[in-house]
Amino acid sequence: MKTILLGVSLMSALILSGCQTADTAAESSATSSNTSESQSSSTEESSTSEESSEAQSSIESMEEPADTQEAFRYHINPTTSVVEPIDEAVDPKVALLTFDDSPDQHAVEIAEQLKAINAPAIFFVNGMYIESDEGKAKLKQIYDMGFEIGNHTQTHPNLSTISPEKQREEILQTNQLIYEVTGEKPHFFRAPHGVTTETSDAVMAEEGMVSMNWTYGYDWEADYQTSESLSDIMLNTEYLNNGANLLMHDRSWTNEAVVSIAEGLIEKGFTLVDPNLIESPEREE
Ligand SMILES: [Zn+2]
């Protein structure tokens, strides 16, 4: 019940602006078919308070013991995209690192830096980046370092603007390309611009995948395109709360800021959550 109440209180504070490339930053904020609240901008005031849950949390090592890898300990709140503990015994003070629009120019280097400090993350891949041998090699490198690979569609369309058939193709083609490289189909999906549809929800159910948006991100905004400004806002935003689902991209300034962001989260007492611990439907690969 506590987690449900927390989710409700967070709903009004969530940032769901678009997963946008720099050249489309003027695009309007995202909407999602499974959320009815109006979307707020990153500068809007937040009413979120997590004092009660933070009082119970403690600083832990970011590394999960190997023998717990099999059991899910968190799930993605389908409305808020917050990473929530499955039961009260699980530490709620976690943050999830995610990198969209990968693997383009910087994802491998981002992954290498995170690997060096044992920080887990999800790289959400666009199929268009892994059609070439070079792109496939980048994805293989990231996967072989142990990172979770998610699906971010083939060509990054707003799914609500294309036919159901085309939406399916956008998701399934990328699943297939990822499978050809990694031998594993993605467990997680992130819709471009955060816009899910009835069709994408249906494909999630059919494919045994979990769709997630994010709780905050800044690296597509003009004010946060230096490593210093990005690191500062990612660590000091009022939206950094338990279960924060951090949206970042394959960008040069994000690449430069990623270690200070990850280490800063750990210094603040957050465990960087291992995506293997996040619930997804069981299925045969
Ligand atoms: Zn994107």
C-alpha cells in the first residue's frame, strides 16, 4: 500500500518531456496513453515528498550479490515509471540509469566508463543504428560488458502518428536486430517521446516486454548541454527521489558527465539498480 501511495504522490511531479534529439528540442512534451495527468516541464515546482521512505533507507553497495540475480526485487510502476521495490524488505533508495538513442556516437564510451565503476544501466537501442556492421559491433560491445539492452523502436517515430501495422514493425524489427546480435530479445521498451499506444501495449503483452518512460532527464535541453551543468542538474534536481528513472542520451556532454552523475548518485546514498532485478514477464528466449 505504501508504494501505491508513493506512486500517486509522484504522479503530479513527474517529468515526462520528450526523449528528443537536440535538433528536435522544440518538440512538445510527451504524452503517454497510459497516463492521464498533464505533463510538467523540468522547471515546474514539485510537491513530491519522500521523507518517510527515505528515513528507512540506508547506503548500500551498488553491486548486488551474484546469488540474488535470479530473483526480481523491483518493478516499474506502469503509470509513473518509478522503480519500486516488490516488497518492504527491499531497499527503495535506488536509481536507474538509462541511455536512449543508442548506439550512435557515444554509447560505447558511456558503457566503458560505467563498466569501470561497476554501474549498471539500460541502453535503449534504435534499430536504425544497428543495421550496419559497425553498429552491430557497438551493440555487441555494450551487451558483452553486461548492460541491459532495451528497444527504442527502429526509426524513432511518434507511434501515435503511424498505423498499427507500422508500429508493430517499428518494435518487432528492432527486437529481431537486437536478437541477431545478442541472442537475447529485449525485456524493456521505451517509446520515442514517451508516447505509447494501444498497439504498443499489445505488442508488449505479446512479446513479454515491459514498457517504461522515465521520471526525469535534461540532456536534450539547451541549458544542460555541458558536462558541468548536466551533472549538476541530474544530481540536484528536486525530482531525484527513490526509484528515480533517469533518462539520458547518446550525447557528447552526457558522455563527459556520466561518471560524475553515477558517482554522485552513489555518494547521495542511492544504489544504481541492476536491470536484472527489475521484473519482466518470464518467457522462453
Ligand atoms: Zn529517443
